[in-house]
Amino acid sequence: MHLAVIGTGYVGLVTGTCFADTGFRVTCVDIDEEKVRTLRTGTPTIYEAGLEGLLQRSVREHRLTFTTSLPDAAEMADVLFLALPTPPGADGSADLSYVLKVADDLGEYWAAQATRRYRVVVNKSTVPVGTADRVRAALEKHGLVAGEDFDVVSNPEFLREGVAVTDFMKPERVVVGTSSERAAEIMRSIYEPFVRQGNPILIMDERSSEMTKYAANSFLAMKVSFINEVANLCEYLGANVDEVRVGMGLDSRIGNKFLYPGLGFGGSCFPKDVQALKLTSDQMGYHFESLEAVLNVNKRQHDKLPGWVSDRFGADLSGHTFAVWGLAFKAKTDDIRESPAISVVKALVARGARVVAFDPEAIETTRRELGDAIEYAEGMYEALEGADALVICTEWHEFRRPDWDRMAEGLKNKIIFDGRNLYKPQKVADLGFDYLSVGRPHMIKETA
């Protein structure tokens, strides 16, 4: 079976590479010629743990190829996965123009062939409920017959950045939305190698499949916002959110995942998906109140660290320098989309501060967005030199066990604003640092 993956962004590249590593012949398509040239050398265009080795092996063994030609891929493939961008519009709605344009191009190409054969078109992108119907209509308008020439399937991804390869290779579940038993059997055969430990392949209708992705991400985002609200209240009451979340998480009905307070959620999924589901709800005339609260809490949480800094150093931060550790929205990725760290940096700069930042992977992606608005350090300790305080925005492992002596030597003031709760407050205080973290007692030993 020959697979094609249209789009080599985050989801597309991981999907194509993992399928190829399992033995499928895979063609990945992208309109970016430079990206395609880079990928043909076995060099990934995103940072994702474990991806580079799989990519190089599959390219070397000719199971994975890259092209800019959609017709070539459309001719060879039996199953085509659409992993195209669906960026949010100004109103929060998902932009389906890329998905529908490719569907239209596929329909035009296949309809012009002298002979036809059956293919499956799979929506891998996160798309609003009803998108499978729109893709089907885009193909049918060229005279293709659903169920005979093609079927459209919704197959949402549930990949976590930083562990996406593991998530793909060992999924907790595979969700397939289709009303066609023929397409369902093909999808089962594709995914069976990935669920040998017994995790389910769930077959449901297309709309339920599309809704499942939005509902899952929105619920997880709600857990993040809820624990952040709890943490904020803990600061007023003198409680410690670390102890509270452990007590909550041991309840099997709640669980401990996504109960880590911090700066709020970011990335390419949670913000976009919550906004899109809320807009869909509004369009249907239903007010999804909890989603509105999730978004409001998250926006407020992004402002937390800049507020602490201004409380300590004043509203006008001109003449002050701050070291920032972490720019990616989470560890193990170079993705800065909707990153709370970027919100923090922009707020500090807007208040007149000089910012010197370090991130193990996200410096170049940040430079493309912020340019010279901030400075970039070559290492975590280099960022500290002469800084008035350290601001921690991303939970990279190398930040968890720092050299405290080097930190004290580099910083002008021994002050840490920690948006990821990396350290034990009492230990940091015993080392002579002022330490402010989320939802825990603030350790203040000196006045700026």
C-alpha cells in the first residue's frame, strides 16, 4: 500500500516518517521547494525528539520520499492523508482554505484520468465538525462518486509535541471517522501495527470523530486553566498548590495529568482548538460558558510573570535587564506558537526592559518572530550576566538542576521569577535567593 501525506508541517512530517518506519511506502508533498530539498537529505525541518533518526533511515532505505508535485503523489497513492495548516482566523474560526484547495485539486486531477481507481482521502488536520462533508463535496463536484471512486475519512491526531514519535508509534487509541466499511477496513489495516498491545481502533461517524479531537483538547485545556485558578487562590490563602494538586490527582476520577500550574497553555493545538470549538458552539446558538472561562483564565495567566516583575521593579522597566530561560511553549520542542514565554517577553519589552533569552531549541524560531527586539544568549548562564533577575518560562530539563553558584555570580540581584515551579521554594530561599513561583509561598529575603 502506498501512502501520501500532503503537508510536511509538524503533524505531516511525524505522520509520514512514522508510517515509513513501519514499512509503508510514503510520499510527502509540500509546496515549499527549499523545505523539500532539506527533507530529501534526511534533515528534519522541525525539532522533535527521536524524529531525525527515523527520518534518515526511511529516506536512506527509500521508503520515504518528498516532492512538490501533488499530481505525482495523487497518482501513486492508495490513501492520502491531508495534514495541512488550519490556522485560526480573526474570529477564531479554523481556516479550511488549504484543505479544500487540495481536495479540489485532487478531484480535478482524478476526474481527468482515463481510468479511475478507489482511494481514501483522510483528514489528519484538526478541522471543524462537518469538514469531511465539505471535502467530499469538493471531490464530488468534479464527477467523482463517493463510495466508488473515493471515501473521505476523519482521523484526528493526538500527538503531544516533545513525545510525538512515541505517541504515534504507541497510541492510546486511534480514532477513525467514516461511514464506509471499505474505508474502515483499510484504516484498520494501516493502524494495526501500532496497536498490537491492545489499544483500540475506534470506528465512528465522521462528525463524532471531528468532535472527539476538539472535545479532548478543550477538556485538557480546561484542566490546565482550573489548576492555574487553584494556584492563584492558593497564593491569596497561603496554601501550597504542589500539595493540593497531589491530593487532587490521587483521585482516580481526576488523575494527575495536566494538573501542573504555570503560565498557561500554548502551542498549535489548545488555544486554536478551544477557540474553534467555542466559535462552532456560538454559531449553533449554544453558549459554551466553560470554554470562554478557559480562554480568559489562560490569557490572564500569561500576564502573571510580567506583573510580578513590575511589582518588584516598577511599571517602567527601562534601564533593567532580565534573563529569560525558555522561549518554546513547552520543553522538547522549538515551537513558539502561542507560547506563554513569548507573551512574557513581549510584555517585558513593552515596559522598557532589556531581555536576554536562552532556549535549547527555540532561539531561531523566536528570532524569526521577534528579530532584534531581544538578545539571544549562547547558553543559560551567559543569559544571566548582569541581569537584574531571572525569569523562567519553559520547563527544560537542563534548567532543573542549575549551578547555583554560577547563577549567583551572574545575576545582579539573586531574584528568580519561576513560571514553571522548577525548584523547591525553601531550598532556593536557603541559598539566598528571592523566589516567586506559581501557587506557592513567595520566598522574599531582600528588597530591590
